[in-house]
Amino acid sequence: MDYSLSDTLADRPCCRTDFTPGFKLDLFWKDMNLVQQTGRKMGVPLMGSGGVVPLMDTLIAQGQGGRFSSGVGAV
């Protein structure tokens, strides 16, 4: 079967444009804040979460908290 590059890429999660809620951003944000609080309490640096939470804050401030959590990639 012959697949075009655009067909192959369109199926990948990183290339999605449909952010119908599965795991909502609001819930992901809550969990990431708990992760950061725990990291601070235990003295563990969590550099990845420190970069993601501001993106989440931006989307939630724009009223996008009900979107699928992978919508962070749209910022």
C-alpha cells in the first residue's frame, strides 16, 4: 500500500488539530501543580514541569481549560 508523507504525519499525535477533550487541560494543570508542590517540598528540581505549567496557565486564562490536554502544543 502506498502512503503519502502527509497521510503518515496527519496520524501522529504531534500533528493533531482536533483537541476534543479526553483528559481536560484543567485536570492536567491541577496534577502538574501538585507535582511542582511535591518537588519543591522534597527539594527535587522539576525543570520540565516548570516550562509546561506557564503554557497551561496561558490556555486556561484564555478559557481553554476544557480542551484536551494535548492542546498545550497549540500555544
